[in-house]
Amino acid sequence: MGIAGAAAAFGLIFIPSPNQGVTSQGAVPSGPGLNYTVNHDEGSLRVKRMGAAGEEMVAAAHLGADGIFRDETGAPIARAVGASVVVDPDVLRAAAKAKGDAAAGAGAVARTEEERQEPKLCPAPVSESINGRKTFDIQYQQFIRDVANPQRRPQLPPS
């Protein structure tokens, strides 16, 4: 796959770029028949697939000031992380499905979890359980919070 090839990990697709201003392209892992092209000069991301009529565009997005690639409808497709791009494969599958349904005349696709409003970059936040922590662990956490946040007065309560 090479140094500039895309890699799939943690349910995301990482598309590295050898350096700024270079066009990167290749096959999308876990996306059979999908190919990507990233142009850092233009700030564009294109995902295409081979269909019955030849190569067809699945998703085309432009980089916004917030570092997110959005398609023509404003839906987020990917996020720029330095010289790399992080893509949610669920979004690509939903875009490919929508293109396939539109080409077949099936009409609008029902909104599902695959058509989220933001790219999947982190797991959902959950509350922290402090059950079973030792006294030393809690004291250490309080100490680090005070060192990291000296401007916070009164001091943060123990969690």
C-alpha cells in the first residue's frame, strides 16, 4: 500500500499525505470499489467508484475553515488532521448508498445512524465511575488537577 496509502483503524480511515500541497490517491480500505483523491492545494476530497456506466462520484467535499470536509449539502464527510485526512467509513457507505438509490430512482434515503451530522472521531462520552478507587488515586488526581489548573479557585471538588 505504500507510505501514502490509506489505513483503517479504530473504525476510521486515515489518509496520510507525504507532504503539504501534494495530491494523494488510492483505494479506500473497507470500501470495496471505492477510490479517494485528496488535493491539499485545492482543499478538496473526492471519493469515486466504478459503476455500470464507468467511474462515478460518490462524494465530493471541500475543506472548511473549521478543518472539516463538507459536501455540497454541507454534510461533514471527513476531518483534516495536519497533512492527513480522517474519514468515517459509515459516511462513505451512506453516500455510496444514496448515490446508488438516486441512480436507481429509489428516491430519498431514510436518515439512519450511518448519516450522522458529524464524522465519527471519538467514542461517545460516558460518565466516569470512581467506584473501587483507592484513596491515593483520588488524592493524586486532585493534586494533578491543582497543578494543571492553578487558576481555578476555589479548588475543584473531589470526583
